[in-house]
Amino acid sequence: MEPPVDVLAAGVCLFNLLTGREPFRAIGDVFHQRICKKPVQATKYSLIAEDAIKLVARMIDLDPATRISIPQIKSHDWLKGKTASDEEVLQYFTEVVGK
């Protein structure tokens, strides 16, 4: 079984990769509490899939007993979910980023 701290560290890295910033400044601070309690509302990144943010929240859960495990991560909806088609990505960049 993987050490729970590895999952927490991976959750921090994943959030950073998805958003370009840290999910919190210190374990248990107000930002950390918000992400764990209401992950979708706590992030202002509409570009990040809701399932991805929910996965991060499960990964950075302070309680090792309730923190998601690696086998659970592998079967998480975000990792098995729909990938945007080339057309959807092009449309997004044309409409939103191109402005």
C-alpha cells in the first residue's frame, strides 16, 4: 500500500499542473479547508474539469484514512472521462483565448 502522504503530495502537484499555482499555503489553512469542503466552488478556474478538481480535493484530504488511494485514483471519473476533441479545443481557443 502506498504511503498516504505520497497521494497528498501528488494532489498538490496535480493542482499546480492544472492551475499554475499552489492549492494552499499551509496544510489546514483557509484555502486548504475551502478546497476540501467545496472543491468546485473554491476554485475559479472554469477551464479545469469539475471531476479534476474533485479528484484533487480527495487527494489533499488531511485524513489519511479517508484520502483517496492510488487504485481509486486510477479508476476516478476524471482519468476515465471524456477527452475534448480537436474541434472542441479549437473552438474554445477561438472563442475564449482568441479574444
